[in-house]
Amino acid sequence: MRRRWLRRLGWMATLWAGGVAVLALVALLLRLLMHAAGMRA
């Protein structure tokens, strides 16, 4: 029973980390596009 909870928690942590990584990548790409368009921040 405990092993199943650990597996679920591991999947949840993996999905959360993946979501954070995707958001960071999108933010980086938007920043690069804005920089390339001449919008300096």
C-alpha cells in the first residue's frame, strides 16, 4: 500500500516538474522573440 502511494507521489512530482520546465521554456522563447523584435526589457 505504501509503495503505491510513493509511486503516485513520484508521478505527481514528475508531472509538476515537467510542467514547470515547459513554462520556463515558453517564457524563455517569448523573451528571445521579444528581444529579437527590438523590445528590450
